[in-house]
Amino acid sequence: MAEWVYPLGSAAEGCWDVSLGTSDSKLAVQGWEHTGLKVATLAPGAAVELPAAAEERIVIPLSGAFTVTVDGLDHPLAGRASVFSGPTDVLYSGTDKAVTVSSSDGGRVAIATAPAKVQYPTRLVTAAETPVELRGAGNCSRQVHNFGTPAALEADRFIVCEVITPAGNWSSYPPHKHDEEKEGETRLEEIYYFETRVANGAGSAGPGSAGPGGDADAIGYQRVYASDDRPIDVAAEVRTGDVVLVPYGWHGPAMAAPGYDMYYLNVMAGPGRVRDWLISDDPHHGWVRQTWEGQNIDPRLPFKA
């Protein structure tokens, strides 16, 4: 299923580390229509630009601080040291607007996109305003930053959030789907962009280091499998910079291997009448949610600066 899994570098284009599904992406993914993602690593003083297009965009600092210019106005984003440092300021641009992203000190930035027709105003969502949700319990505990969900942001099509999963935990679990328009479910494509790191305290040399072995390889895993007669079978090992596309099907778990924390950015959109994240659990595994009652949230959460 190589068309759904993009290891670091395989979806690069020009100055972009990742360029998938956007109005200017040259890498075509057959049948992919509703979501896009750009990721760039900027040197100090560098900038990237996206021309005006019929797509809405949200700029998400992954590491570092940025200035986003829309309609001639500069919007500073305070940013963060890393995706494991808690929420960040983000900027929603609306549609049909050129966007320039610059950084005086350099850093890594993501831009989520979706084709859109209805114009909503440019909006800054600060880190302090971002709804932080601690979801699940026990070893299914994870932290969700809901800056681009319908409750937090007025937008036309997309739903955007990010999830941090402590080492050894499972998220996107129980496996679920959103690939049909029906009662209780919406049809949404989904992008997973991953980053991983050595967990705090996992190595004697300190967080983010190679640990006692001197050559740590921070990994996680992502599972996607068929929910109907459309074939899909993904069991991917993922690292920082990797992308997995979910066109349909059951997806989950996203597994943080012991010793390694995992982050993913989710970009979802679809053709349905309403902008809403309505899901169906895999009936074989949905019962797991009941086991969370009475369990505590993982004490390592929340992650913050």
C-alpha cells in the first residue's frame, strides 16, 4: 500500500519536506480529493509562500516561532520548542488568500489545507485559547489539541487537530472509521503526519538524546485496514516526518513504542453536507471504551512546555 504511506523525503517537493494533496502539489495521489498538507524546515531568515487558491489553510508551528503574512498583515505565532511542548499559536487564513510564512530564527512548520468555497475570516487561535483534551484512560491515554475542530474554529471544510501519545500507549483506539455519509457517521479523508522522540527519562543521556545505546531510533506504528470491499492494509512503522493517508477503512491503533513518545497532526475533510467528526467503532473492538471507566488518565499527561 505504498500509495498511502510516505516515509520522510518521499513526498518532498522543492523547498517542502512534505507536499501532498494541496492545490500546487505535483505528486498525484489517485482518488485523493479533500485534504492536503505542506511541511517545511526553514533556515533562519527564510520564508515559504503559497499562492492564493480555492483552499482554506491553517499554519501550525511544529518547532520555532513564525510570522504569517496574509492580505499584507503580519501575524506573529509564538510557536514552541517542539510538538511535545504543549499547544502553539496557529493561524487560519481562509480561502483565496496568498500566504507567506517566515521565521527569523528558523524552525519547522506545517500547513494543513482543504479545497473550500465558503470564505471565513482569517483568525489567530492562540496557545492559551486552544482546547486541550485528555482522551481515553490508562494505556489508551492521549492528549489532543483541538484548535481546528468545529467547536473551536469557524471554517468551511476541514477539521484539524494534533495528538500526543506517551511512550507505550495506544491512540486512535479503538479502531474506527469515517468513510460513509450515514446516520452517526461522516465521510472524511484523513492525513496523519508523525513526529517521534526518545521519551523523557527513557535514556540516561536525557530527553531527545540517543539514550544509553547511543543510537536510538524513535519509532511508532500505524494501522489501517478495510471496512468494506475496498482494499487497504497498512501496518506502517513511522518516524519523524512520515505521513500516512487514510482514504477509507478502519484506522487505529496509532502505537507509541515503549521508550518513544509519538505525535501526529490530523487533517480531515470530506464532501459531506456537514463539517463534523462522526465515527463508527470497529464492532470487534469498541467494547474497549467501557474499560476506561474507573481508570485514571496517564499521569505523564498533559505534555507542556
